[in-house]
Amino acid sequence: MSLNHKEIDLVLSELDVVGGQIQRIVQPAYDTLVLSLYKPGAPVDLLVCLAHGACRLHATTRAVPKSEKPLRFAELLRSRIRNGRIESIRQLGTERIVRMDIRASPGEEGGEPVRYRLYARLWSGAANLILTDESGSIVDALARKPKRGEVAGGTYRPEESLPGEPPAKAFEVRDLPGSGTFNERVDRLYAEGRGELSRDQLLSKIREWFSRRRASLEARIADLERTEAEYADAERLRELGDILMGSVGSGAEKDGYLETQDFYRGGIVRIRITPETTLVENARAYYERYRKAESGLSDVRAELEELRRRRSVLDAEAARLEAEESPYALRNFLARRRAVADAKRPYPGIALERDGWTLLVGRSAKENDELLRRHVRGNDLWLHARDRPGSYVFVKNQPGKSVPLSILLDAGTLALYYSKGRSSGQGDLYYTRVKYLRRAKDGPKGLVIPTQEKNLHVVLEEDRIRSLRALIGKDREDS
């Protein structure tokens, strides 16, 4: 619900702001501005909202948080009108355009005070805040609209084009629920009951976001818990492989399982198999899972610990927001989530920031190739496990700086960790500049031949892996 012209007149009639000093200017969201005005005995926070379907101006008693990043229009107003005084405030006819005449404080060198006009056009779909000087020359606008001429240096004098006739549709002041002044009822209606800044509606969206995020974490935790249980009994995987090898030509296969004699633990055992492949190939798969279990149990447990920590942090954040009274803080949280969701990932694969250095990890031949073609340059560093299939890892160059040993070891750890050499716990790596890589003629996608390469021997350290995995988890969460 946007306010109509009669409701705007009523709001203004209840306000005692003429002569008030603008002490604080906050823009909690792109389409919302709050001016904190001080007048002895009558301080007021004046809110102007340009949200579609909720255009309004009224006093508010709600706590208004600062935006996380300074917003352009608020910064402009702070430089021009903070500490200035409101000389007049009125609506222009029935146009739902409110004009504030402001006398700015003179600078340190004194001189005549400058006067500004701040217009709030409360039209759904075409709302704007425009600051002009006394002549109507635009200093700047919240929403720059070149086609309307609403840009710095343009002219905005809506007083000169007011219609002579009243609006065709008759408007009345609506009977809003609750007690108190019309300002108080409008403030309460939007903060608690309806509109984009309704606390109930915002909390509903926030709960939905947390529910999705928690469900995703729970699914990953459950999957890793199953893997942990399997890896904890690694010896059984080897036994099942042996049983399959000993059951070639015997045993009953049905619905993806083989029932046969368990010569390790006695009785009949039912082993899951892939019917499309031979028993020997199935046995080899169990042996491979055994080798992974032998080397991967500590990694699985470390990742489980990190995911459970993130679940606890998520629950604490959800509880904090449930107790948050300010709808502006809730709205800012949702706006940050939308911005993250809408942001295009700058790199394929995994991107990490460590001590100001960017590390890129390609997790497949496709990602390796895309990183090589589009995202790295000649002086960036390339690392790859020697004689082992695996990821390409790149360290983005910083002009005039050498890659620190700690960053080189981080990159080497990632290259070995995301390769077939992980299970050995240590290994050798190639590293060289990207400009010294040559694509293999007629080779598979992403395959390169290094020149002027150096050798780096890396031992996988538990603490380093844990800290890198935490950064990887943050990268995936932000995406």
C-alpha cells in the first residue's frame, strides 16, 4: 500500500520538523532513507521509502541499521545537508511529491549558508529522491534517470507543472488498525503487518532460506556419516572383494545383489554389485573403496567436523535473526543473500583467497581447460602432481611480488590433495609459469606440456589441509 495524497498531507500535518536539525542520515537499503532530525523536545526519525507498492513518508520509531557498504546517495546527502535545518516541508498539490527546503550549515570558512531542496516523489513505479539547489539544478538523484533528465546537472522544478484539476479518482484517508497518530499507525502497519518491510513476512523468507541451507548441510552430513561408517570398517570392504573373487561362477545374483558363502565371518552374505559389470570388476571396485577408506577416513572426519561447525553457526545466526526486532536489519540480511546468489562466480572450479593471494583449482579436465583459456595469464603460477592425474592449481600473479613459500605450499597441497597421489600422503609436483606451458598437439582437453618447470615435494599436513578445507567450504557457501 502506497500512501495517497490525503494521507501524505495528514502525515505532514502531524510532524513537527520545521527548524529541526539533520543530525544523522541513514540509507538502510537502496530504496529507503531515514533522516534523524533534532528539535528540542521533538526529535524524530523521518523515513522515506520508495519501494514499489509501499511508497510512503512518515515518522518511525524502529531501529534503523546502517548499510554494510556506504551508499552513494546517502554519502552525497551527508556531504551537503547533514547538520542543516529543515526550513519547510510540504506536498506539491495532490501530486504525492514532498519538497523539503533545507538550509545547509556554512563551512568552516563561514560565508552564506547554501540552500537545497530535497524532493521525494512517492509514485509507485517511478519513485525517486532528488536533491537540487535553489534554482532547481539537480545535484544528484537516488535513481539516475537520463531519459527523464534526472541526473546531475539536469533541472527538476515540478512546481511549474502542477495540474490545475484535482485527481479524477477521489481518495480518502484509510482507517488503519491500532491506536495512536496516523504516523504511528502507518509505521506499525508496515513494520509488523504488511508490505516489504513487514517483520512477519521478512522472517518467513528468512526461515525459508535457513531451512534450505540447513537441509543442504544435513544431506551432506548424512552422506559423509554413511561414508564414515563404511570407511571405519575398511577391512570389510577388502573381505567383500575377496568373497566376490572367490564367487566367480557361483552364487545367486538377484536385484543388484549377490548371495554367497561368507568364508570370513560365516553364513550367507548379501553383497551389492553392479549387474552390468563382471564379478571381477565388482571385486576391483571394492578393493578401490578399501584403499580410499584406508587413506580417507581422517579426511572424512575432518570434513564432518567442519560441516557440523557450520551447522552450529547457521543455527546461532537463525536464532539471532528470530530475536531481531528491526525489519531493516532483516531486510538487509535478505538483500545480502540475494546479492550473493545473483553474483556470477568469477572462476570455474574452486577459488580461494589466502593472505591476499588468489588460488584457483580446476577439479576436472573441463575446468582445467577453461581456467587455462580464460582466467589465467602468462605470469601466473601453475602446479600439478608429477605423473599423477589430477587438478591444475594456479596462483594469480601479483606484479612485483614473489609467491611466498607458505602460499606455494598451500597450492602444492591442493594440487596433491586433488590428485590420484593423495593416498600416499606426499608426492612431487611440477610448477612453472603459465607462459611456459605448451598445449599437447591432438591431446585431450586441457593437457599441457610444461617447460622450465621446477620440482616441489609436498607432505600433506593435517593442519594445512583443515584450514584449506575451511576456505573451500566458505567458497562453496558463498556461491
